[in-house]
Amino acid sequence: MKLIETVKLTKQYGAGLFALKDVNFTVERGEWIAVMGPSGSGKTTLINILGCMDSPTSGQAFVNGVDLGSLSEHEQTSFRREQIGLVFQQFHLIPYLSALENVMLAQYYHSMTDENEAREALKRVGLGARLSHLPSELSGGEQQRVCIARALINHPGIILADEPTGNLDEENEHIVMQLFRDLHREGHTIIMVTHDHAIGRMADRRVELHHGVFVDLSLTTHEAAEVFDEILEQMWLLAERQVEASAETLIVPDVVDSNSALVSMLELGMITAPSDAGLAGSISYTPKGEARARAIIRRHRLAEKLFFEKFDMNEQQADQNACQLEHILSNEVTDSVCAFLGHPNACPHNKPIPRGDCCP
């Protein structure tokens, strides 16, 4: 079994309001996962359930083979204390305790205090000279490092971090993220909620939540772009046949869940859908999506024309090779091919080639 696995994990508040909806999600031991998405999309709810601070409405969450939903409140507290290290955007330090005492308090709730071990934990995060300082005497970055020392003091295998750099300036963000890099190299499993795409790229894998719906971005940027391009191309072809584009009429490559791909394109501003029907209704281009689709179709059909007329390929061979080139030709090369072919109006299948800036 994976270190972490959720099966149709759902958290619902009232009729039709989902923080999480049928989330299927796995994490390997030692992975660093960045959980991204807009505010209110369910990211913190996911962290809270995995950290035994909330319970799902339905579905299951397994951590280290344990079904968290089967645990009593007391068992959840014990499991969290033994297995999980928590780092929050808000520091949650006890204001009248020193940095050292805040870390030792976490030891106390786990088993017994060990002042030397707590000192070493704070030295590790660069606070060896700030042991006796109260939270009010520490900067935001220093307080966050106390939180990391506190999270690590009981040697958890899993670290759950919810926007750990959200209140930090650039310098302190760099220091804190270097600590997470070190922890990752040491084999800790990290699940980190973040809005920052630069931080997201540090992780082994990025996933996104959009209004409770899970989107796995484990594809590389290039692979994801190809999936989006293929969907946009299908929308163009459907329009030529006067067929409405929808989740039912589009065929999404099976390297990614169809709903996830369309949700991502919606969030990226490539497509739009009626707000009352969502992805269950018709899907249309945004101006951004239409421009990208036009460019894809133009590259593909010019490449077809090139292979068919200049390389003596049959129509099927020309189409297969054009499928590869449509993702990689630059605008400059595309215009050069267009000029070389005399700015043709149609491809070998007699489909119209969209005009470009180079065309007379």
C-alpha cells in the first residue's frame, strides 16, 4: 500500500457544497507533493483530514495502512502525535513560552521532554542563539523555524505544511524552503499547500484542487501542453462540423483524467462553460483558447501540406507526421513554411488553413 492513499474522499458542508469531492490521491514514501489551487478549493481541508484534525463525510483516507476514519478521537490524537509533523502559515506558538519551551512542549505531549534534543532541533534550524526568546521577540521567519523544529522534534515520517511561507518575506522564505529541501533529501514525506508556483516546482509532483475536484499535474509541462492542444484542436474540428463541444463530444487523451484536464483548461482561461451547468454543458473557447487553437490547426495543416507535396508522403503519413510537428514549430518557422508553400488555402484533405500574419 502507498504511504498515503485516499479513496473517493469527500467532505461536504450542506446541500451541494463540497470542500472535497471523490478525491483519489496517492503519495509514495519520501515524496514531496505540492498541493495548489485557488482559495477555498479544499487544500486545507485535505491537509486537516490527513493530519487527523478533521473527518471526511464519505470515502477513506489511509496513512501508513491505517484508515483514519476508523480511529476514535483519542486514537487520532495519538496517531497525529506519532506519525505527523504539522507546520502552519499561522505559527500557533505559545506567547509566554520561549522558543526552547515551545519545542519542549511538543515533546511533553509525545512522551517526555529532552532539553538537549530540543536545543539541537533549534540549532538545526539556525536558532541556536535564540533559545530563550519569546515569540514576540522573534521575526516571522524565526517563528516559522521554531514551528519546523517543533514539528520535527518527535521524528515524524510525514510533514504536512499549510502555506508555510505565506507570512514570510523573500529572505526568510528562502531560508525556510532550504530547510524543507534538506528534510526531503533525508527521506521525509512532505505534503505542502502553497499558492506559489515557484515553490510548487520544487516538489516532486504538483496536484491541484479546484472547488473540491482533484487535478493531478504529474504530467510534465510539455505533456500537459500537448493534452491541452489536442483538446483545443478537437474543439476546432467539431466547430467545422457544426457540432457543439462538450465533455461528451471531446475525447481526452487517457494519460490524464478528462474532467481534470478540462478543469485545468478552465482555470487557465483557455475555455469557458456556463456557470450554471459547469463542465456538464457546452464548452467554448475564450479568445486566448481560440488563438491557440487557430495556431495549432495552422501548424498542423501546413505541415501536412509540406509532407504531402514536398516529401511525397501519402495523406495518412503526412497527417501522422504533422501531429508531431504541430506541438513544436515556432511561429517564425510556421510562417517560413507557409511562405515556402506559397501561402496555401487548404491542406491535402481540402480543409481550410487559417491565415497568418505572413499571408498576403
